[in-house]
Amino acid sequence: MNKQPQRLFSVLALCILASAITFTGCKVSQVTIPTAIPTLTPTLVPTPTESKIEYLQVFEVVWSTINENYFDPDFGGLDWDAVHEKYEPLIITAKDEDTLYQLLNQMLWELNVSHIGVGPVDVWPSVEPVAWENGEIGIDVRLLDDQAVITRVEAESTAEQAGLQPGFIIQSINATPVEQILAVTQEHLAPPNNVQGRIDILTRSLLSLIYGDPGTCVTLAYLDGEDELHKGCIERMQRPREGDMGDVLPLAYLEFESSRLNTGIGYIRFNTFHEDLIPDMVEAVNKLQDAPGIIIDLRGNPGGDPSTAEQLAAQFLDGETSLGSFTTKTGIIPRPFTGINVYPGPLVILIDALSFSGSEYFSSAMQALDRAAIIGERSPGGLSAMTVTTLPNGAILGYPVAQLISPDGKVLEGNGVIPDISVTLERDQLLDGIDAQLQAAVSYIEKNNLETSSPQRTPISIALSPGLPPVLDGTISPGEWDDAMREQFPDGSDLLLMRHGEYLYLGIRAKNPGMIAGNVFVQRGHQIAILHTSAALGTAIYQEGSDTWQQSQDFSWSCRNTGNSEVALAERTVFLQTEGWVASNSRMGIPNELEYQIKIDGNTLYLTVIFLRADDPSVKIPWPPELKDDCISPTEGELPSNMEFSPEQWGMLEFPDAGG
């Protein structure tokens, strides 16, 4: 079988990860060859030749192995017996081994999961070249606007010596146009079937041709920063550090770097989660204990050993904890470990569409545990644990035996890790020497340190209130708000804060009469929601960016009805359930009074409250009174796409008995 760029399955990504279930180091197990081949109907298929009998043996082993060991006994709703009946006659007609493997993978990919596929041993290094190929020229490549753009060039590499730079566009590899390579790869796309999965597979198909045996050269045609065409044969260097993968699987080739950026922030990058790198990780974090922040760069990292991921996580976590659990055919396997919290400071993890499996295991958990900010691009969602076994013809079958569940209960297979701050790479910036994702990570840490070094506001503690919650009718009635905390706006207007159950109740009583509108800004993690009430209710959402907050959702208006009809009440109930808040609108009750009901998540809430007076809507009255950010900036017409919020200036509410 040739090394045409096609990715059968992600071998390294969770091959080692599977060892944590019932497998040791992804050792290959021998499967018994079936002693009998099912009787075939002569009128439907040709009489099997000797090679076709071997193909059928391989087919039966593959099908039965999945049937007996696949983590989901329901096969995701797929009729696995019917799949057998569908592919058996096709296997008999396979003209050669290439066709056999294509059919077997086509069958396996009907399960629509990652980490599943079959192929001969000699093609495995090209499946995950970043970790398994033994020769490289020292570049990384990403598809930007469907162009193969160089994103990183290693210092003192043969690529650097040849004059390659970030931002250059590769036009062809070994005389084959990039467009042709991608077109061929498109015909053999393995799950996960999403945009990120497609980018991952297509990019690795290019990398598999750039990597190769040391001492050989790869011929690249490329455009420089002025879009002038160049061509050169660049020698592949021997990758010096080997990592053992057992007796059958190919060697891994390990890379690890740790340094301090010009800002003093620590930077750690490695190409796979391999147990041999644990000492490097521990030493690097120890040396960076005094750094103002640490960035772990998992872009392009295909994954690896879960224990290695947990050992790294332990350097940043404290006490008994877990990065998630494995769901197998027979039950759930927890993954507890003890954190030692060597570094409690700001932590950022960089990911992209090539951050696969073990990288997703680590980053998703650190995100769910609220220990790290994730910056970059969404990952593919290849997060099932795999084992491998040899087949009768010597090929290797990989298949998932467990599904990974994150600490917050999410199934990431097919969904991926969504960054807290999304940042893409741009060719123009790369040509100028700017790595926008790394720059965003630095900015995040610097901003975080600035905020934490600023004087903190005194939190307002709001305990559970006895009695009944207020009725949101736009009238702050006597008796309803007697237990509320009282704050004042700068014009002397009243802000009332009270808690019942899992909700915060917020009342605004404007000093001057007249119709008013209210905006409550609520920060939850890396999102800010604007809860607006006037003649209707609406929610706008902003996502934290590297420098500003970027709008991800505009207002969609609802709850205009001011009556108490069943329809109006049902609409408000649905709004509360879907949006997490509800309020009286400005046409209800007393014109200068508003009432909010806001869902509480956790023990702390940062918010600011703005109201607009009827006599001068351009004037915004804020609480806290000293607020200076864009919450009080004029916004004529539509909301701006970017705003500068400073939640450290906002009110900090604490709910001591809320839990979470």
C-alpha cells in the first residue's frame, strides 16, 4: 500500500490513553482466526479464491472484535448485524489489499466515532507524522483560507537554513499540487465528521508528506511574503529523541521545549503526551514557579497517555481531583488523582483543530475545573479511548473501547473543546512575525495579573430571604422587598438586592418619575450577558477576546405583553427557563420601577446595573456609582461588535449558602 495522503485513524492520539482501561501501553494482542467461514450463496457472490478467503478471515475478525468489545452495546443505534450482511459480499469482490482496507474502514466509520480503523503496519507513521515519523525539516503547517501556510519554523532547522518563514504558502509537495493532495484526502475522511475534523485530517495529509525518512529530502514549491514562487529540496533531519511504544507499534519521536517569553511568562510545548516526558514537565513547571503566568501550547498535539496528562495537571491542581471518567461496555471507570499545585498562577492552554484526543482530555478538564483559560480554535472532538490488535494478515486494527466524559459531564467525542477566547491565525500577521494566538495568551495573562493586583471591591453578602419572593409586576410593593439589601445609584435612586432559592431578585426604583429602561450586565466566566428590559426583554452576549469583549449574540426581543393572561405568563415562564432571567417591562406597574429575577450559578456573581431616565435617555445611571467602562458609554442604534468591559469595577455579590 502506498503512502498516498489519507488518514485511516488517529493512532497515537489515544492509543496510549487506552492503556489506562484494561490495556498496558497499547500492547498488541493476537486475535484468534475464526475456524469457519460462513457459507456463501453461489448465485450472489463468486467462489472465494485463496486470497479472498484470507480477506474474509480478516473481515470476520474485524467485525467480531468490534461486536464483542465496542464500548457502546447499542452501537449508537447502528444495526451491526446488518452491517455484516452489507459488507461481507463486498469483501469477496475486493480486488486487492488496498480495496480491502478501504471497505473495512468504510464499514468501521459507519459507527461515526474517532480512533477506529485498520491498515498495514508500514503506513502507521504517516497517520500521525508529528509523533511517529523519524525525519523532519522543522516546520508546522495549517490550512488558512484553504491555503497551506507555514505557521512555525524551528530555529537551526533545515527549513530555516533554506529560508522558509512563517506566512509562506506551500504550493506543491514532491511535485504534487497541494490542491490535488487535499482532493484525494477528501475521499477518505474518517470521523469525527465536523469542520474541525476535516481540517485536522487534511492538514495531517500534508504533514505526512513533509515528514519522512532522515537523509531524504522533500521538494517544496512555495510562495514567499511577496508571493514570488520558489522551489527547493529540503533535507529531512533525524529526530533525536525516541519514545518506546511496545514491541509492535512504531517508535514515537518526542519533542519538548520550555522557556520564558520576553514578558517573563512561561511557555511549554511538546508534541505528544508520552510518559517519558513527565520528568520534563515536572521540571519545567518547577522552574517557572515565579513566572507571572504559564502558557501550555497544545496546538498540533495529537494526544497520548492519560496518566501523563494527569501528572501535568497535578502541577496546577490541589487535592483530590479528576480530569474525567471513561465509560466502557461494562461500566464507568473513574480517574482520580491527587494534585500538588506547584504553580497556582494564571494558566493558558492553546489549542487548535489539530489538538486531538489526549490534548482534548487535558484542556477540556482544565477548562471544566476552571483552572485554565483555553485560547485558540475549536478542537475536532476525537475523544474515545482505543486499543489495537493484530489481524491474521499482520495488519493492525484500532478501535474504541471507552468514551471519555469530562468533569462537568460533557461528551466531547464529535463536539470538541470550545475555546474561552477564539483566535485564528492570519497569514499577514505571520509574515510580520506575529502569532496571534500566542499573543492573545500573553495579553490574557497580563490583563488577569492587572485585575488581580488592583484593589478588590468589598463583596456584598446576600443570604436567603424568608417569606415569598416578589411578584415581577413592575411595582415594588410594600412588604415584598423588606428583606432586601439596599444600594444607591449616584442620583439617589434605589437598588434592591434579595435572594430566594436559586434566584437573585433585583429592584430599581428611580428617583425621578417616568418610564425607564434597565440593563443588567452579568459576568459568567468568559461571557458577559446584557439583560435588557424596556418595552420588551432581550439578552445580548459578549465573549472575552484578547483585548476587548466581542459580541456573539444580539438582542432578540420577547415578553412585550404587560397583562396577566395565561399566554403572557407562559411566555415569561419560557423566557426564564431559556434565558435564565426575566423582568417586568417598562409598561408594567409604576413607570419608574423595574424588577428582575436572575438565575444564580455558584457562590459569586459580578454584575453592574444601568438605568436610563425618560427625561434624558442618553444619560445612563450606573451602579456601582464609580463605574467607568463601556457599560455607561453611549450606544446609538445597534450594539457595537466590540466593547471594553472591566468586571473588576463591578459589584461583587456573594451567596454564602448557594453551593456550587
